[in-house]
Amino acid sequence: MTIDKDFFAQMEARIPKGEVRTRFAPSPTGYMHVGNLRTALYTYLIARHLGGKFLLRIEDTDQERLVEGATDIIYNTLRQCGLNWDEGPDLGGPVGPYIQTERRDLYGKYAELLIERGGAYRCFCTKERLEELHKDNPTAKYDGLCATLTQAEIDEKLAAGIPYVIRQKIPREGTTTFVDATFGEITVPNDTLDDNVLIKSDGLPTYNFANVIDDHLMGITHVVRGSEYLSSSPKYNLLYEAFGWDIPTYVHCSPVMRDAQHKMSKRHGDPSYEDLIAQGYLCEAVVNYVALLGWSPGGEQEIFSLDDLVKIFDLKGISKSPAVFDIVKLKWMNAEYIKAMSPEAFYAVAEPYLKQAITNPAIDLKAVAALVQPRCEVLTDLAERVDFLDALPDYDVQMYVHKKSKTTLENSLHSLQTALPVLEALETWNNSAIFEALAGLAAAQEVKNSVMLWPVRVAVSGKMSTPGGATELCELLGKEESLNRIRKGIELLSK
């Protein structure tokens, strides 16, 4: 075939030079798992920290695995996390298109160029021959038979219309060395590498080939990916070298693990980004936590905004060791983010959850939000923690027995019976006035405040754990409802 040198020159001329360029290149095959989000985040941080461009490319050549709506999940997740791209399918850019299937005409041309440069060859082997090769050893490498065909033999097969694939031509001797920002210099013997297929018989590229072509033509300077791709890196290097192209900086990240032995997996119930948000975690907390899964900024600080991460991100902080996803640590971090929110911002995110649990219009939801904010770990906890404000649940009177508060069934009944008339007589119904009245009553009876406050707390909530103390809850419930619940408590304890 004739090589159109002008075409390749024009493609080279389009490539932006003199700037850092990174890309997140997901396949739209489902949800955005935590490892994917971490790759996107590190890719974004490298570009922003070094004043470069962050690209989004959709790699959809594996049509059989595509999931409807998955591309929208990618867009929405990145935008929610603040990982805004500079070039991509929706924005365009100087090196588009940014969807792999829209670039399919490119790959065959570059495969032909690679053949001319000695880095690839046509393979006419039948499916039956390949099956025979792998019959005794499923992992056996291709034996390179078609790499030895003469030009006359190739021309004859082409003229006969025999289908073929294009394979990478790996040197039979020597070694290939590549450098990774995380794992350092790695050398592999060439005889351990396979002559992988670059272009399939249907003309579509394999992932590895399309990846290299697209990264070069988009001017990508840093490639972030999982450490499972370390074994493919020598083959990538050989492709770059065969084309005479600059090799990007490789940044391989160790896997995110569910525990010491198992990688995170949706099949095993491990959460995706969307799952975490649905479980009541804040996007900012998830991004902060994911950044620290396998990367350390040094020092003791753990809470970082996205802008903070942009300023301090350094490839040297990426660890070779796998990172274990610790939901307890994420929950702690989420609680810290919630505490730091303004009351207005917290109410905005908490309101839907509060409305699920509280339908009584007399309850001030903003006051409830202010009460629970310092004690909230995840937003989905809210409904269960405040539902008693809507309706008093059935509860076991044994809740009145509390060792630390020194309460028993007997003294709890006495406390409620003596508290009721005092509270009925209160003209001002707020936290301070209620506390002053009950504390005064406890002092008059020469008992600890808790002997009075714990029974009132149980009576008005029907729960062992509440987002506020007895007097705070009474203020929220209002005088009439609080007194009715205390009367109910007296009734239960009198049986």
C-alpha cells in the first residue's frame, strides 16, 4: 500500500507542543468504580498542578461491553467532583474527535505505516491454526510464522483475499526497558513478549494499539493507569520507538483493595462513586479520601479541598503498595466535612433526608438540622436519628435504666412525675428555660441533673441515642407534644 506522507505530516502538525497534557480515557462499560475515579483524579491533578491540559477521551471500541447510559455517568461523575476537562467529546479541541469509534479510520493507516517501518506485519493464520498452537498451552505466545513471509507470499495472499490481522513485531532478542514514575526502571527480556494483534480482521484496533496512537496524536505527556498495565508497557514502548515518537511519562497506580487479599469489585458489593453518594457521603469528602488511596502528601494533615490537592500534588507521593479502602476512615472524613459546612449549606443537603422522616409541619427542620449537624457522619443516618420527632416510637421501658446516669425504673418514674407539673407551669418554652427548670428540680431533690434529664430524654424520644439532649429535644417538639410524651412515659412506667 502507498503511504500518504502528507497525511501523517498533517496529523503531526496538529499535536500541541510545549505543555503538559493528560487524559482520562474510560470505557463506557458501567458504573464509575473507586479505582476509575482515582485515575481520573490523579490525571486531573497532574495537569492542573503543572499548568497543563486535562482531556477526556471515550474509549468505546469494545462495542460488546458498552452499557447504555454509562457515558452520562462518566460526564456526571467528573463534573460533580470538579474534574472539569479542557478538551473532550462535548467540548471539542484541536486533536479531536475524542470518541474512539469516531477515530477508527486512523488506526489502519498507522498500522500500515508501522508495517513499513518494520514494527508490525500481516498475519494470515487461521483460527484453527491458532487454536492448535494454544491446545497444550493456553498462554503460549504466537510463534511468529507470518513474520517470516516474503513480500511475494504476502502479495499472493492479499490477492487471494485471505483475511488477516496486523500484529506487532517484537524483537526476538535483547531487552526492553521502560521507566515508571512509581515503580522506577523496569527491564524485560523481549522473548517474553508476544506479537500481539494490533488490528483485528474486521479492521478495528485492539485497545493497546488505539491507546498508543491516540495518546501520541493528542500530545499526551503523562499516562496514568493501574499497575495491571505494567506488563503491557514494554510493548507500548516498542510501538513508540518503532514510530519514532516521544514516550510519555508512565504513572502506574497500585490497586485499591477491599482487604489485604481482595481487590474492590462491584460483584462483591463494593461501592461505586454513585453508591457512596447514595449512601450519604459528600462528593468533596469522597474526592479527598480517594486522593489519599495510594498517595501521601507527607505530614499529618488529611483534609484537603480540590484546590489544595492541585497545589500540593506530587508524583513522588504515589505508593507502590496497594491501598485498602477503609469505609470507617471515609465516614470519619465525611463527618469532618459535614461539621465544617455552613448551617445553610448543611441544611441544603440535609433537607431531603429530614423531610423523609419528619412530616409534622410544626417541627422546624432548620432547627433540627442545626442540632444534628455536629453529630452527623453520613446523610442517610439522618432519617433514623430524627424520625422520633415525627412520631414517638414504641420503646422498651428498660431504656430508662441507665447506669451512668444512675437511673432506675423507680427513680425515672419519680423524676417524670415531679417534672411534669414544673414543665406545665413554664411560660417560656426554650432550651435554656427548660434546662433551668429541670436542673433546679434536681438540685431541690439533691440528685444529679442526669437523674432528671435522662428519663425526660427517653420519654420524649423513645430512643437510647438522640442527636440532642432532653431539653433540646423538648424545645424542638414544642410544649404540648413534649408534655404528652412525658405523660405517656409516666403511664408506661406505672404499669
